[in-house]
Amino acid sequence: MFYQEYQPGPPLRQYVKCYYLYESDSAVAFDDTVLPSGHMEIIFNLGDGQWQTAPDSDFLTHPAIELWGQIVRPLPVRSIGRNSMLGIRLFPQAAPFFLSDKADLFTNQVVDYSQAADHAVRQLHQRLLDTTVRQQRIQLVEDYLRARLTRFERKFNKLSIVNDVMREIGSRDFFDNLDNVAARYGITARYLQKLFLQYTGLTPKLYSKINRFQHSLRLVNEQRFSLTSIAYDCGYFDQSHFIREFKSFTGYAPSLYPNGMSPITQALSGLN
């Protein structure tokens, strides 16, 4: 199994957290669960295998070019056959630069990105299939994203507001209400919520919850801290509040949470 992350070049660093390549060396099927990460992803499938997810009760096979919307609850995932994929992990506010529609339309969905983007993405997929050189594949994706970014520069002015608010409400010592936050930027709380949904696919409150959950998940995986200390460090009201919220995002109480995710599932869950 091969898994490697790559950092984007400028000017994409403020929009793309990383690229990653995954190649399985076994055709053995496995099941896992993807957890809320706060990120959206674009994934190009380049192998002979299949990925499936079960947003309800039945597993659905993913398209060749996947767009992962914001996942806000545990999502079962299944790998079948030998998979090879190139993923683009977008920062939460960056999705509108690479989508024609608002980000919240894709929440809890894995959809065909070739239907949500322009025809150039299908050409890119074919060029990725035509080369097996990893660095060339990364460069092809970079070129596509830079061209896409240039076309949507008009969205920059609103992005700065979303960026600033995300930094504010993402801090572990944030306890202010949304009305006060919005007032500091000269907008209403309703308009701020609309911007957040459009740019990140999440409400400000849910973004803050997922951000806090991700921090707690890393501490739980380290297995070095008590639940009380994790709750305190992550800004929960108390231990019961932490346990309740952790279970809503994983399906498990923290003390019963199973380790051992596959590297690609860890990546999709925001743990890498």
C-alpha cells in the first residue's frame, strides 16, 4: 500500500490543504467509516477497483471523479478491488472556487464531480490515466486548479470575511455568540450564516463543533489523556457534553472508539 501527501504550490496554499496519492497493493475488500473532517474533497479514481459509501442503508458505487461534500455524521465506506486514487483536500471555505453551485448543496453526499464542474475536469481525468508518474499527476492537478481559481476571482471579497470568522470561531477559547461576531464585521448573523453555508457547506455553529471534535478525536487516538482532560482542553462544557457530541460524530462513546482506520479513511476523516 502506498499513501503520500503533497503540499500545493502558491497561490493554491490558501485553498488546498494537500493533495494525496493512494495505491492499494491488495484486492481484498474492507469496510471502514469516514468521520466529519470539516473539509470537502475532489478524488480522481485511477485504478480498477471501486469505492462505495452507504449514506442510508445501501452501498452506492462512486463515480470515476468524486466530489465529497461536507460529511457531518459517520459514513460507512467500502473498498473493493485494487484502488488507485488522487485526492484534493480543500480548506473548508475554498469549495466555491471549484464548484458552480453552493457548497451546502453537497452536504453528506458523494457526487459525480464531472457533472458539477466544466468539461475540462474530464480531460484532466484522462490525462491522469495516461501517465503513471506521480509528480506529473500532481502537476496536472495544480495546473487545472490554478486555471479554475483565476476564473472565480470575483469571490475573493466575501472569502476574506469567511476566513476571518473561521479563525475566530475555530479557536478553543471562543465563547461569543453569532450576533456579536457578525456585528464586528458589519453584517447580520443571518447573512453570516448564509455566507458560511455557501462557502463551507456548514453553519458557523456546526463548523465550530466539527473543529472541536477533530481536536478531541486526535487526543482520543493518542490514548494518553483522561476524558475529563480532553473535554476541558477542547472547550466542552463538561465530560457528558464531550461524550454526547463525540458519539454523534463517530457513533461511539470516546472510551469505546476503535482505532485502526486505513490510511485513506484516516485521510478522508481529517486525521492526517
